[in-house]
Amino acid sequence: MRILLVDASAARPFSGNPAAMVPLEEPATVEWTLAVAAAR
């Protein structure tokens, strides 16, 4: 598994909120996407 750290919502590098991102190997289903959004 690869985990990337990205700088979210930033006009300048390293000035925003850091967020972890895991690239998916295939497109996610609608059900999975809704479940992830609901868990927030």
C-alpha cells in the first residue's frame, strides 16, 4: 500500500491542512464512496 501526504486547500506549498491519500487500484463503487463520506 502506498500512502501519499498532500497539502490540501493551499495556495502555497506546506501552508494548508495536510491530508493522507491512498491511491485506489480500481474505481471505487458508489456504495463504498458514500460509506467513507458517512464515516467522517
